[in-house]
Amino acid sequence: MSDLKNDRFLRALMRQPVDATPVWMMRQAGRYLPEYRATREKAGSFMDLCMNPELACEVTLQPLERFPLDAAILFSDILTIPDAMGLGLYFSEGEGPRFKRPVRDRAAIDALGVPDPEQDLRYVMDAVRTIRRELNGRVPLIGFSGSPWTLATYMIEGSSTKTFARSKGMMFDEPALMHSLLDKLAAAVTEYLNAQVAAGAQALMVFDTWGGTLSPRDYKAFSLAYMQRIVDGLTREADGRKVPVILFTKGGGQWLELMADTGCDALGLDWTTDIGDARARVGDRVALQGNLDPCTLYASPQAIRRSVGEILASYGKGSGHVFNLGHGIHPTIPPEHAAAMIEAVHELSRPYHAT
Amino acid sequence: MSDLKNDRFLRALMRQPVDATPVWMMRQAGRYLPEYRATREKAGSFMDLCMNPELACEVTLQPLERFPLDAAILFSDILTIPDAMGLGLYFSEGEGPRFKRPVRDRAAIDALGVPDPEQDLRYVMDAVRTIRRELNGRVPLIGFSGSPWTLATYMIEGSSTKTFARSKGMMFDEPALMHSLLDKLAAAVTEYLNAQVAAGAQALMVFDTWGGTLSPRDYKAFSLAYMQRIVDGLTREADGRKVPVILFTKGGGQWLELMADTGCDALGLDWTTDIGDARARVGDRVALQGNLDPCTLYASPQAIRRSVGEILASYGKGSGHVFNLGHGIHPTIPPEHAAAMIEAVHELSRPYHAT
């Protein structure tokens, strides 16, 4: 704890007093930064970059050099676990992630093993250790994983999908088979996140990118139940400090109460929920992270500042808010616009934390 | 009124007693039907099909020949209004709708006129008249339009978009300019829908496909406010019978109370909201239409039947429910699976309407 120079992010997640609202951005290490594009070019493919701990560390730190961000997030991909399970992840230009060997039947699912993080995902753990060392206590490091449901959709479809034809087909037709896949994934994600904490991650986030495509009933049974299992199995303390856990279901604004019931520390919010309403709904059970529409960053710095002010005002006084976009920053956003957002958060939030 | 042989759909929208829950499907006249694909082939392009009243009538009636559906919906596209405004709509294979002349500045928006439906959109009105005549009172005919916000996004982007970069950029940076476009579109949609009623439409639906991509504040100001204006300006009675109006914001499950406040007759629900919860929230102010996950139709007829039963049970006893998918039927769904859904709705709903 003593080595952390800026702990606003961790304090806000624990709803402890802060001087200003902390801020980071999903995909803050990404294509909108020319220095990221240069490193990516040097690395080769996207996965080459993820698998090289030195370069993954380099891109993780790039946005911190530019902006006074309050947290760093491990540079990696949510699909490292299925790749380590043997599905053969690759990225085809303009089409997103693909698997050479999607899983679509009982035999394929039964054959999957739970990866040993320090062996099968060693490159991720090495990246965590390298980044933590290079951060040298500047800000906390966030580790992450995809949710079991989200990973399962990619593993079954073999690629991104608009319709979820195969994955939802399996869910509706062979629920027991889907549960056996999700069961394995929950175990794998728990071990993976705990290994990240052992390697140096100081907070954890579970990205449930596709939970919001489910009906409430299916969300509870096929996504939330497995995030619950993960929350229950996580190491929640390291170096004498709590390791907060953030759950983020994109499109999950109707289910915040259920998500808070898992015992996680914070909820990620996309921009379709008013953060003040969300705070009233979850009370003091969890902190909230969000929730600027990422498209706001296409607008002028003045418009960005106004929108930041509205979100801060809606959340209101006191700690428990980590400012973020409601989704990853788009690749065509000018970096100066991100700078305007970050500056506005730190400046405009101070009155809400004055005692 | 006397000429309508099956008025379950209209009665349910007015929350009047029915013998069974009525059902129709968004995109029921569409690519999942081989007979549709044959007519489409004969017509040429998708817009050629829309612009030919006889063929538009033919495809509108096709699903009614196969299934005991309780409503027909005009076969057309939501982008007919911008096309009539001079933007030059065309469809490029696999890429969806495009405009030759998108509108991106004050001059382009000021130059837009409000189309005269009987002149500039005559082919739509002719299709409505033809379909109404050919239906011969079998079931009611639904007319429809896109919402102003939804139309504006296509008009500004010039195509489908994942990021809404230009349209949201305009909304954030030049709200007055965006409002002047939405203002014109609200007037155009109102006239267009009223002309459809004059031509024979017996219920109306406004598709707000992209309202759910907005923050609550922006939704109210840039989408809902203009749907309110439309509801206020619509002809609500024809042939001595009420013409019910359905508002559907995809992803709008968090805003049902606000939508019900517009004075519309019914709300469309996507599948991310539990319909029983939605009913409790809106009370007896509006009927509800929905809300089976369209992916359910990839599953077996038994699984479909079970899911239909769950939705009917969640809605509970009494009228006020029109069964539908939560979004358009996917092109690769086997028609027998749609049949299983429709049969299950009619069979399983009767106990909920017994007196």
C-alpha cells in the first residue's frame, strides 16, 4: 500500500473519501493513440503484441504518459482463455477475432481443460509483473477477464456475431451442455484473475460484453450466475489491501440491483442509465464506474466538458464514483478530446468531494 | 369496423377483452420465407419491391397465407421519407442502406422539404390501399415509420453505423442544427402516418431503432420529444374506430414510463425487459407488444413453446398484450419454427383470457 502514489481509484471503488473523482478509459491503450499504432506496427499482429510482455507493458503505459489517468489496465484481450484452451485465436483484418476450432458439441466441450495461468497464460502473467514493476506505484493496475457467457459466445460462434444463432441455439436447445461450458469457463476465469492478483493486479474487472443480449431470465441463469461464482472465488485482498472487483454488463442497466447482490465492489455502467438513478437504486452497496457516451468525444472540448459536468452532477456529492466512458474509446477520437475529458473530471469534481 | 373478421390485435392494443393473445412478427414478410425470396427476385432490388404496390401487397400477404397471424404490416422501409426528401436511397449488397446525398450541414438541412405523402410517397399510399383491399377485413393492417432520431442518424451518416460518429457529433456540437432536422422529420413522419391512415392503415407503429444508443438525457431531448410531437399530431380515429399507436425504442427498456407518458396506446418491448415487470411499471396506461428473443426461433419447437409460455405467464391474466418478437425475425429461421411460436401463443394464451 505504501508504494502507491495515487490511490484515488482504489479509494473510490471502496467508497472512501477522495480529493477528486478518479478517471480512466476503457481501451485507453489503443488505436486512437499514434504511439500505440507505432508499437503495434513494430509488434506484428495484435496477438503478437498481447504475447510480448515488454511491448504489452509499453502500450499499457502510453496513455499514462499523455494524460493524468488514475489507473492503468493490463493490455490484453478477453479471448486469451479460449486461446489457451486450444481454440486457436486469430484476428482477421476488419473482421475481428476468430477461432480456428470453435466448440459446438458435447465432445468438444468435454475435451476442454481449465488452463493453468502460470503455464498456459504465462505471457499474461509476465505482462502483469512487468507493468506493475514499471508503474512503480504511480497508479493501480487493473487486471481483467471476459465473463463466461461472453467467452462462450465467441467459442461457439467462432467469431463475432450479430445474431448469436449458434450460441443462443445451444442455450435454448441444450441448456445442460451450455451450463457445462460455462461451468468450466467460470473455473478458468477465477483461476486466471487470481493469478493476475498474485502477479500484481490491484483491482479486477469482468467484462460481460454480451450479457445485455439476453432476456432477464437467461441473463440470470447463463451470465450472472457464473459471474457470481467468480466473485465468490476471487482473492479479495493482496499486500494488506482490498482488491476491488468491478462487474460490467454492457446493456445491463435494468439489472443493476441483481449485479450488486453478487457482492462485487463496483458496477460498470454504460451510458444508457442515468448514474444518479443508478446510485439511488444500488444505494451504498457498490461503487459505480462510468458513464460518458464514448461518442461525446467526437464533439468539441467545450461540449465534452459540459457532458462531464452533467454526469458528475447527476452522481452528486461524495465518493463511490470512478469516471469512465460507457464503452471503449473509438479509434478515430482525437487524443486532445480524451485529454479534455480527463481534465474536466479532475477539475469539475473537486466541489463534490469538499468536506 | 364491421368488415374486420379478426380484431384481436386492435382489441388487445385497446386493452379490451380477447379470446386469445394476438400475435404478429416484425419482418414477418421477409427473407426467411422462400416465397418472399422468389418475389424479391422477380422485383429486382429491394427498393423496386417497395415501390411496386402489387408486389409489396403480395409479400405483405405471404406470411398470412402460411400462418394464422393476427395482423398484417405494410411492406416498406423506414427510409422512404429521407429518400422522398431527395437523399437518394440505395441498398448495396451486404452493407445495408446508403444515401447518395447525406445531410451534414445547415445548408443541406435547410434545403430539405417535407414530402407530400400522396405525391412524393404515392407508391407507399398505393401499397396501403392495395393491401387493405386485398386483406378484405381478414386482419388489421399496420402502417409504420421510423422515428425522427432514427431517420436522422441514417441521413447524417449516409449509411448504417456502429459508432454514430457524425450524427452524435452533430447532436453534441450543434444541438440547434440537429433539432432543426428532427423538427422537419417529426412533421414529415406525422403527415406520412396520417396519410397511411387515410389510405387504410388501422394501427400505427413508430420504430425508434437507434433511440437506445442514447443517454437518458439525450433520449428525452433528441428522440422521445419528437415521438411525442408525432403522437400529438396523429389521426387517432378512422371509420369510427380508434387507430392505436405503438412506440418501440429498441434498447429502451429503462424508459418505458416516459414513453407511456406520451399518450401512445402501446409500447413495443425488446426481450431485455421482463414483460411482467414492464406491465407493473406502466400499469393500465398502455398495452405491451413483445417480447420473445428472436434467437429463440433457432431452437427446437419444444424450446420455443416453453419460452412462449414463460412470456405469457409473466404478462399474466387479461388483455393488453400483443405477442411479438423483440426484434425482426432473422433471415435464417426455419418457417416451421415461426409456425410453432404462433401456434403456441394462440393455444397457451387462452387460459389467461378465460372469464
